[in-house]
Amino acid sequence: MPSLQFLLLNNNLLYGHISPFLCNSLQYINFSHNKLYGQIPPSVLKLEHLKVLMLSSNDKLIGNISSVICELKFLEILDLSNSSFSGFIPQCLGNFSYGLSVLHLGGNNLHGNIPSIYSEGNSLRYLNFNGNQLKGVIPPSIINCVNLEFLDLSNNMIDGTFPSFLETLPKLKVVILRSNKLHGSLKGPTVKDAFSKLQIFDLSNNNLSGPLPTEYFNNFKAIMSVDQDMDYMRTHNLSTTYVYSVKLAWKGFEVEFSKIQIALTILDLSCNKFTGKIPESLGKLKSLIQLNLSHNSLIGYIQPSLGNLTNLESLDLSSNLLAGRIPQQLVDLKYLQVLNLSYNQLEGPIPVGKQFNTFENGSYEGNLGLCGFPLQVKCNKGEEQQPPPSNFEKEDSMFGEGLGWKAVAMGYGCGFVVGVSIGYVVFRARKPAWFVKMVEDSAHQNAKRLRRKNAPARNGGRRH
């Protein structure tokens, strides 16, 4: 079929080898989601006009990815994900084609380093090497990918510190670096409007330390405004549209999103070594749907400002060192489906009402000071929910300098006595007639009673 340009056989139950291609007019091949096996025939890599090659989700496709693929100068989309390809990633894939916009090699058995050279002026928008065995560091030359919107390097063995140079990429919407060997602290932005378009930020399961990156949170402008757009993230201005896909930890489960909705917003910094307090600025990220800060060493109170995250569906703060009470403000999170506050040092009554009436014991276990529904521990009668102090610094300085509960109690007692005394003096000075008369009459009657009581004793003494 010498005139054939588009060949789409995806989402079927086809099996067997990919046959050789003699036609040199093909521009679009999509065999994804079948049961094909074997290797990519060399003839595919000789289709000079090929723009799209999608062979994803054929888990028995094997072999190396030949560097010959870099001779396809018109290639825009290369998706070989979720198969069984092995060997090294050809280094030329970073700069062989100025038109390459989608490079998805995730979910294979590839090893070695990430391609280190990305040429200036390239068109990469979607870069996904998730779920391989890649080592080394994230190459700084990625800053040449100025159109990059999606970066997923998760589930590898990538080392080094957080790649702060990603701040310079103005269009980044998704950064997923979870389950690697990243370490060190996040120092904060060095450029104006860093990560201003970011919607999904996942650094979970690394060895990152230090305080939470408050400065980055203040720059997440795309997460501060609620976007009701029901469309999906996709490439534009290509010969064909490519819808972005991703694997995420979603509400406690590993979920593959074959389409990423534009409105999806996630912040996941769990399973690291972050310390310090939860910053109040998190309350600005009003479009957040999932927030996970679990399995760190965070201290202090749960910020009441989290009650401003009105779109939140999942909140996980478990396995930290958080203390104090659960803020009543969280009751207003009407979309909250998953709540995990377990294994902290929380105390006091659990808020009641709305979504909080649906959570079970597992949401609170490991907090010996908590009481109320759904726990079997009953709260003291009349105990009411009190929101924690909003100014943590003032509170810490007060009690850090030795102002304990005994001193507070003594001050309260002294203040009460002085207050009553002063009140009586002022009240007496004004001389309300009815009160003065009542006090004077009472004193006069008491004096008369005392005189009568003592009189017989004095007389008896005289007789003897």
C-alpha cells in the first residue's frame, strides 16, 4: 500500500511480530495496547517521513532501542512505554530532532544514564522515563527544553540534590521525581515566577531534608486559583494530538491516569526527612485536590489555614510529630474523602460534622490523646474544640522562656484576688445607697449577736 500514511491498530487483541514495512509513505503508526512481541523491525526505523511511532503497552516487545531511531528527523512523538525494552537509552534522543515533542520510555527495563545533551531550540514538551533502572544525576542541559510541560523521572535510582535549575523552565506543569535517591534540602527559588504554572509536584520517597519549601509554595500560582477546566493535558500545534498520561499515588493507591485532567492538582512530599512546621502559606493553594506530607519529622500544630483548601479530597499528615488539637476549620472541607492523621501526638476532641462523620478509627490511630467519635475514648463532659494558636512563634517563645502552666495559674489567681478587691473599693466609693445600707445593717446585726453571746460568760465569771 504505497500511499498509506496513517496506520492505527491500537487497543485491540493483536499478537505476533511486527511485520516489516516496505511502504515509505507512513507518517503515523500506532500499535499500542495489543499483545505484540519480539523486536522492532529495522524497516520501521527507515520510514523517512515517520512523525508518530507509538508501540506502548505491548509487554512482550523486547530488545534494545537502536540509535538508528535518531535518523527519523521528522519524528514528533515516540512512545515505547510499558513494554519490555532493555539496554541503554540512546544518547542522541536528546537532540536528534528539533520537532520531537513527546518522548515516553517509561515502564521498561532500561538502565544507564538519562541522555545528557538537550539541544537549544528543541520542542520537547513531555519527557517520561518513569519506572526504569536509570542512575546518575538529572542533566542540567534540560534547561534548554524551554517548552517542557511534563517531567516524570520517578521510580529510578537517580542520585544528587534537587534539580533547582528546573525553576527556569517557564511552562512546567508536572514534576514527578518520587522514589529515587535525591537528598539535601530545597533552598527555594532563585528566579522570578519559579514553578508558577506547576500543578503536580511529587518528590515523595527520597531522602530530602530540611524545612518544607515555603518559598516554592508562595510561587505556585496555578494551584492558588481554582481551574474548572474539564479538558485534558495534551500537546498542541502538532500533526496529531497526544494526551498526557501518568502514574500517581492517588488516595493511597497506585493509579495510572491515561488522561490527566487540567484541573488535577497534587502536592506530595511524603516519605522524606523534612523537619519544622507546616507553613501557613499552604492555605493559599486553594485548588489542591491531594496533599500528602506523611512520614516526615514535622512538628507543631496542624495549620488551621488548611481549612481554606476547599477542593481537597485527600489529606495525609500521618507519621509525623504533630501536636495539639485537630483544627475545627477542617470540618469545612466538604469534598474530603480520605483523611489520615495517624501516628502523631495529637490530643483533644475530634471535630464532628460533615465529612468528619464518615472517617473511621484508622484516620486517628496512634494519637493517644485524642477522644470522641469514632474512637471508643470518650471526651470529658463539656470539653469543647479549641482552635490552636495561629501565631506559633509567639507561643513557642513564651513557653520556651519558662512560662509554664504553674506560672499561668498563679497569675490567674493573683489577678482574680486583686480584681475583686479593686472592684469592691470602686463599688464602695460610689456608695450605692441600697448596697451600703445592706452592708452596714449586716455588720450591726453581727455585732449585737456577738455582745449577747459573750454577756453570760462575763456575768458567770463575776458570780464565782
